Amino acid sequence: MKKFFMMAAAVAALFATSCSSPTASDAAVNVYSLIGDGKYEAAVEEFNLGTADAETEKQSKEMLTSLMKEKVGPQIEQKGGIANCEAVNEVLSEDGKTAKVTVKITYGNGETDENEVDMVLTDNGWKAAVEK
């Protein structure tokens, strides 16, 4: 009987974790992880481009993907790839719809960078905001 309750508690904990919404920090780290893995198209889907029409959004996504492939990817590779990525600070706006997340990136060669990412809460969760 004791094993049953322990198992039930473990399942409940997993369920609660899987149902929780990702935070702005989680989403920001995810963007860097996708870029570090070379999944540029997936990373671009995690951006809020702020475009009004579908054609402009498609063109913006293509341009951003190309920029990542041609510029960002090679720079990351020169540093030995991304070894670790973590959110070190999150400042949520009063209305809870935007946030500034500071992400610390550790590269394979030991170098580190800290970048501040503007995040916006959309109907599809937290997305990295792209300034126009």
C-alpha cells in the first residue's frame, strides 16, 4: 500500500510539472538552445515578429533564419558550440505581458556571454520580441 501512495505521488508530481506553463526564462533559454543545436527554423518560430500579414511574416522568418545560418551559427561554432545556457535574471512587467530575461551562455571553449532578451506573452506562450 505504501508503494502505491508513493507511485501515485510521483505520477501527480509529473502531471503537475507537465501542465505548468513555461516561464519567460524557460522560453528565452529554449531559443538559445535551439540556435545552439542548429535548429534555426524552430528557433525562429519562438520569436514574435510583430508582423500584421502572413506574407511579411514569412519573409521576415526566412530572413531571420538565413541570418542565423550565415552569421550566428558560424560564430557559435568558432567558440566550440553552446555548452550551457541558463537564465540568470527575469524582470516581469507589472501587467505580466512582457519580461526582460538575462541569459548566460557558456561556450565549449569556456567563454561566457550574458544577453538580455525582451520577451512578450502571446496566445501561444512566451516569445522573444523582435524590435522593428
